[in-house]
Amino acid sequence: MSKEILNVVDAVSNEKGVDKEIIFNAIEIALATATRKKYSKEVDVRVSIDRVTGDYTTYRRWIVLSDDDPEFTSPDAQILHAYATKQHDEIEIGDSIEEEIESVPFGRIAAHTAKQVIVQKVREAERLRIVESFESKVGELIMGIVKRVEHNGVLIDLGNNTEGFIEKDDLIPREAIRNGDRVRAFLKEVRAEAKGPQLFLSRTHPEFLINLFSMEVPEVGQDLIEILSAARDPGVRAKIAVKSNDPRLDPVGACVGMRGSRVQSVSNEIAGERIDIILWDENPAQFVINAMSPATVLSIVMDEDSKSMDIAVEEEKLSQAIGRGGQNVKLASQLTGWDLNVMTEGQVDEKSEAETQAISENFVKHLEITPEIAIVLSQEGFSSIDEIAYAPPKDMTEIEALDENTVEEIRNKARDYLLKQAINPESLNMDAEPSKALLEMEGMTNNLAFELACRGIITINDLADQSIDELMPI
């Protein structure tokens, strides 16, 4: 029997490429299972195999519980501490008492059970090996052969008994993929699941496009060119943002290649997807102008707080700027990270005039200044009473229409208004609730957080925007 166990371990280890220790453990579990069938399912059994000789010993075990432990349910596998100390003086709660019992032979039943356990352990070991070998490759391109096309995706054979899966949403729409096709994909995720695929691939991920260009354009691998971002409407159109680290090198031309050879090669790989190569710029406005290509941008109004831009284009070019189904502006927005609102020059002017009018009316109403001065302030970039109250005096005295006395008077009125707002209960929004982050902020109490929320200070960013003078009255 001992020799037979060693033969089984050697054979399975060589055939499956699994560590011998895993197989020894599987046989020990199988023998323990066979032993429990001989006694009772409740009995706790441990089998120990000598790794050199193959001899094995079987032990029955009891877990020591405290005398009043409510978990005590089975005297076949548990023993109370008071009884355990009668046999073993120094036994502690949580320890085990073991007693050697007769071992079952490694016969047909044990071998069959061992086979089932070994198969399970081998599968677990293989899945663990796959996870460990591919975890470091997440974010890379992988080549494989289509093994099976299913209704919810495509199963890819990656070799060495390894499979990947491309879910339906990660397949390029209307792309013809058949069994036996050789395809590239982006390794998006590795998940250690008990069943089914573990390697999840994508052909629609923006990083897939970046990786394809990195492979096709040698200058990217040499760090002469950087691909900073990508945005895709899979199978239809894409944009990538490129930057040169060598002033003598044109990054757009390098990615296009001679007669468009490089960009065409990438496009062929992704079902003919049309690719716009955009020159990155550290100036966000210029970057957006480049990203809106082929549309020509006439003017841009930036709102850094909301990270949005209003983009003006010629009226006859509006549809081109927006693109079919909003595609061009959507891709430009994803590429740059800014929310882009495309409109005609007239619409931009109307929006700007309406905003200026609303701001100036607010100044007239609450600061009791003339409409002319209110308009001047709004045209100079002051959009709130807070900005007027706490702006450096120099910023306002440089405005031609205002002298020092007027500036001081306006600033005092603005501060008085803010003070009244802070202490006037009628101005409070009693239904407002603070954000979770504000509540959890170090030193914050529930009462203080809700007091701040009533005054419009709901998030940590809102709190950071307040000056000491604004917070003192609260």
C-alpha cells in the first residue's frame, strides 16, 4: 500500500505538473473521508502520510471547547475542557486531542475518493498557476486562437491549457470572429473564480488601442513618443493623444507612418476603426481645440470649477463638430477629461450675456450698487459676492470705472451681506445633509457638520473654499 501511494503521487505529479505535496494532501483527505464512513460522519479524522516511505497513520481528533461553549454540538468531534483535563493536564481550550486508530487500506474506495479529490486539487492548482502567471500581465496584449463562439462572448485558447474570455460587451460590434481565428486582445482582468474563465480580455478597451500603437510605432517603445490617452467608439471611430519627448520628432507623423502604413495597420486590427491622432498640449484649451478636429473652434469659455468648456464653432460647422450621434464631441470629451458643450457663436454670446445679466442683477439686489457698476464687475470676471468680499483690493482698483473709495465701499457691503447670510436663520436650508466625507473628517461632530450643511457647506471641498472670516460667525 505504501509503495502504491508513492507510485500514484509520482505518476500524477509528472502527468499534471502539480507539486507532490498537493497530491499527498489530497490522498490524506481521501483516506480521512473513507475512515469517517467506517465510523460516523461526525467524527473528525486526520491522516498523516510519511513523504519518504509512504506509510500512513490515522488519528481521531476532538477539539477542546470551554465548558459553557454554546457551540458544543457533537461529542464525536468535540470535548469539553473539564473532561479533557482529566486525560491531559495542560490542555488548553482550542487545542486538539488525538488518538491513533486503525487505518483503512488504500483500496478501491479510498483510491476512487482520492482520485476525485486529486482531480479537484489539480484543477485548483492549475487555476492558481494561471492566476499567478497572468496577474503580472494585466494591461498587456495577448494573442490566442478562438476556441468557441458563444452567445455571451468568445472563448480564447491561450495555449498551455489556459483559456481567456472576451465578454460580448468587450467585442467590437459587428466584427466577424470565427472558430480558429487568431486574435489579439487586451488582458483586462484576472479573477480567481471557482468555475468558468479567469482571464477576461477586451478588444474595445482604450488601452487596447494604446498597446497596438505601442507595438506598431517603435518610437513609443523608445520613449521618444508618449500616448497619453485614448477614446473609442469601438469599430467606428477613435482618438488618441500623443506627445513628443524629442522636439525634432513629429509625434503625429510618426504614428501615421509612411503613407499612413502604421495607423492603417492598427485600424485593420480593430475592424477598420477610423483613428484621429491628436497632438497633446499642456494648455487644456489648446488640447481641446486639437481634440475637436476636424472641426474648427472659434472660441472657448472655460469653467475650471466644473471642469467644463463652452466651445463656439461656425453655425454651418456645428453638425461636424458634434459628429453623428454626438460622436466627435463625446470622444473629444473622453480624451481630454473635460465636459464639452458645443454651440454656435451666437449661442455662446447669448449664454454669456444671460450669465452676466444674472450675476449683475444679483450684485445690484444684494450690494445696492448701480447696474452699471454691477455689469463692470461681472465683465471683469467677478461671479459671486464671495469673490468681491475677499478679492485683493488691487484686483478691483485696477478697474478703470472704480476708485479706491468705491472699491472699499463695495467690499464692505459684500462682507456685511455674507455676515447677515451666515447668522440669519431664514437663509438656512434645514433639509440639507452633509456628505459622508465631511461627517468622517477628523475633528468633525455631527452637530457641526449639519450646521455647516444648512449654510451650503456640504462637502470637504465646500469647506476648503471658505475663508476664516466666513467661518467665524458660524
